[in-house]
Amino acid sequence: MKQTKKVGVPDAMGEDAKVQERLERLRAEYARLNEQRIATDRDRKNLEEQLRGLRQKAEQEYGTSDVGELRDLLEKRRKENEQMVSQYEEHIREIKEKLQEIENPESQEG
């Protein structure tokens, strides 16, 4: 009986193992990406809910949720605050002057 040599069978087994390893790596990567997708979707939903809440709060407090209008309103309020601080500073200066006049009446006489 003549023995036949099985050519290529060990190579095919090695190739099958390599394919199986690749498949397992791909499955693991898919699972990781799927978990990442789920987390990203959850985060997106949370952020959308926060945004809705912030828009609603802005509408209630400022009458608008438009970013441009809110920026304009902020700039207007900053200018108003700056003006009020300047007025307050002037008021304090006047108080100091009057206090100085009261404490040193002789310096006012010519």
C-alpha cells in the first residue's frame, strides 16, 4: 500500500487558527465599540436634557434662550454694572471729602 502525503493540511490548520484569532479580536473590538456607543448615546441624551433645562431656565430668567441675545444682554448688564460701580466709587469719594471737611474744618478756611 502506497502512503499518500497530506500536503497542505498542517498549513490549513494554522490558517484556521489565525482566522479564529482575528475573529476573536474583531468580536472583542466590536463589543468594546458597542459599549462605547451605548455610553456615548447615554451621555448625548443626558446633555440634551441638560440643554433643554438650561434653555427653559434662560427663557424664564432672561426672556430668551437665543445665544446671541443672551450675549447682548450680558454685555449690556456688564456695562450697567461698570457704570454703577463708577457711581458708587464717586459717592464714596464724596463721602471721604465731606468727612475730611468735618474732621479738619480749619483746612477749609482760607
